[in-house]
Amino acid sequence: DQLTVPQDERTFAHLDSSPLKSGAPIDEPKIVLHRFEVPGEADKAKTETKSAKKKQGNTVPIDIDIARLDIRVGVITKAWEHEEADTLFCEEIDIGEESGPRQIASGLRGHYKVEDLEGQRVLVLTNLKSRTLMGFPSHGMVLCASSGDGDGEKTEFVVPPVDAVVGERIFVDGFDGEAAGENQIGKKKMLQKIFPELKTNEDGVAMFRGIPLMTSAGECKAQNG
């Protein structure tokens, strides 16, 4: 044992003096220091684990479909050409909000004249975050239908029936639920998932997965079919 050899004389040769011999049995280990536990800590840890698992179990993924979009009947009350952007109209659109008309920019100058816009009834996607387009604060999006390619491309408003109430929400049978928040729309990239399933049929009716977009007064259609 090295402990029995003076420190300045210890060498590997003294290892032969170890009381442990090759092949000798070793006694069972004994616990010298027991685990120290604070009273109540174990129960607290179990409670926190159960609470975390419960929260995970209560998280229900939402379906990303047309019901997540808050689309409203609106009417353009004022429109003018953007001073700097050749493609943009600046519009004020009444969608029935107490705060007054929404300001929305639309890239439609290649398809409409400004004098055609005032009084035009439209569908407005309202639950989008406000953003500034060439210095103009735009809060929402006007829904349009497009067909053709290149020089033959045709873009026109999707419009509600004349008797639809300004501010009423568009619905699609079979798709119910609350609209998503503005932040959710962007974070979950909902538009990229929903828009490809929005189409018009041969009669110009706007459809989601083959089911018409509806108001209390009937179907919504491309302006000129």
C-alpha cells in the first residue's frame, strides 16, 4: 500500500505491497453518502411533468383551409393612382368596420381605369398584417381571378352579389371555424397553402376545393365571368 511508504520514496515497485491480491474476492460496495432530498421536491417534479404532458395533449393542430381567411364584402369608396408605382392603385374600401374604410393598394392599373373603381363591390381579405407598399400603408388584399398568360392574361375582381351586405363574411359550406390571426397567416404560410385551391369554374363562380364562395345573397363570381 503506497500510504505505508514515505511520500518521497514511493515508486511503482511498492505497488507489490498492496493488500489486494490477484483473483482475491472484493467485498460488496457500501453506500457512504446517502442522497440528500428536499422535502416536497419529488412531488413538485412529478406535478410539473404531468402538467407539461397535459399541455402537450391539449394542443390541437388547426386545419389550414378557407375558414382561416377572413374575407369580407366591401365597396371601394375612393381610388387614385399611386404617384410613384406605375402598377398600383391606392384605395379606400368600406368593409363595415367602425374605424372606417381600409386603405389597400392593388396592382391592377394594367387591368382597370381609376374611374372604374369607385363604387365597385369587391371581396377583401382582411386578416393580413398591414404593410407599406412604396410609402402607402396597405392593410388587406382585394381578391381577383386571373386567366390566360402573357399578353393574353385577364385579371378581374371577384365580386359578391349586388344584395350582399357590406361587411358580411364570406363562407364555404363544410369549412367552419374562426379566422386565423394576422400573425398566424404569415407564420404558417397559409396563403401559399390555400390560394392554389381557389379557382373559378366554367361559369366564373369562385370555388374552394370545388365548393362556391358564398354570401347571404348567393355565390361570388369573377366580374365578367
